[in-house]
Amino acid sequence: MLIRIGYDIVYQIPDRTAVTVLLQVMEDRLADLKHPDPVLLDPPLPMDQFKDCFGNRCVRFVAPAGRLRVHGDTVIEDSGLPCPADFDAVQHEIQDLPPDTLEFLLPSRYCEVDRLTEIAWQIFGQLPKGWSLVQAINDWVYNNIQFGYQFASATKTAYDVYQDRKGVCRDFTHLAITFCRAMNIPTRYATGYLGDIGVPFDGAVMDYSACYQVYLGNKWHIFDSRHNIRRIGWVLLAVGRDAADCALTTSFGPHTLEKFTVWADEVQTAELTPKITATVQPK
């Protein structure tokens, strides 16, 4: 399967400002790209490319005052299959975990493991460890949190979501992450493209989507508490402890978002033709 992915984002910047973006596919998907995926800027600006501590591909530049367009468009090959499930994946004892997974057991900006550990053990403490435990957590979040774009808040944490029982995809993800960490399962936040492939179109404007990855059976596995099904066509851009590590654009100064358009569509050819995009209000 071929999936055309891309974005067209426009900012108004009142003064010269440093900007960092995480808008390129993760390194493990580079071989699947049919075209390179550079970050394009209008006006053109010098850029510095680097990897952060989580291995995300980052671009840094200094934007002058005025209108800044950040855009990109490429085609990626995908298996066309839902994310695989490994029902026999075991949960590792803490002492057997790889050292680089241990930080994903700890509290972070939006995932207050210390505040939710007792609650997590009350809900999930009697369940068998492993894949079924993660699925039970995923089910609980999906069934107990109400989704709505009007509930979005940049400061909402997992504890807030547990109390309020409302949120957007990042909030579902933060709560599931926190419960998993509280149950001693290394869990990291992930964000990227997820088009309406293999599912009915829900009427919402395309946006980036959040999910999470758990470390079981010596590898990372994707779970999605927002949709709670194994979806087709995840294309990840960034992973980290929570949304604070995975901001797709970070501006070190004030800015106004003027346009935000994202696409992830199944296509029949890898050819890139000019794409006409509609200006929409950001979610």
C-alpha cells in the first residue's frame, strides 16, 4: 500500500524567533519512503538538522518576523495491514529491562505516575501481566473517557483526565501511559499520521494523532486508546516521555497559527503531483 503524507502549516511571527520542528518520519521508516521528506520553508532559511535524545529527526532554524510557511509532501510504502498484535508478549521484570527503557517507567510532565499508581493498582492489580494487562488498560481508558475537540487543553495532565473523564487523543494517551507505567510497563508517547484507511470516514478534518508504545517481549508495540482497534497506516514522526517531548513545532517566542492542513491518504501511484489543500481552522 502507498500512503501520501504531508502538511502545510503557516504562522505569523511578530519578531525574529528560533523554531524547532519534528515533521519527518522516524528513521526506521526511511527505507519505505518513495521520495525524500525534507522540511520546506517559505521563505527559504538556513536549517540545522539533528536527532534528539529519543532519536527523533529534528530541524532547527531562525524565522524572521512575518509570514512563515512550513510544508512537506511525500509518499510512503506501508504493509496495508493493521498494527500487529502479539498476545503472548511477556512483561519483563524491572531488573531484566534494557537500561534505555527505564525512563519510560517514571513520572513526566503530563504523566504523573506517582499520583495515579494507587488508583492503577486498585483497578488493574489483580489482572495477569503482559499484553492482556495493556489491553485492559486501553479498554478502560477508551470506555471511560469522553472524546471531544472542545475538551482540548495544552496544560491538561493524566491526573486531570482521570478526574474530568474528558479529552482529546493526547489526553487518552497520557492516561493510558500513566496507568501502564504505574503497572511497571515501560511506555512512551508517540505521534504521527493516521489516515482513515480501512475505517469509515468520521467527518473530522485530518490531523496528527497520538498513540503510545509499550515495551513487552523485547520490543515496542503500538496501542491506541482513542480508537481501541489495530489501525492500518500509522506513520510515526516522534516518540518521547509525553507530548512535551513530541511537539511537532516548537517556537521559542510568540506566534499565531494561520493555516494547518495535514493529509494521509492511500494512493495508487508514488508520483507526486501538485496538491491543492484547503485552509482550515486548527483543532
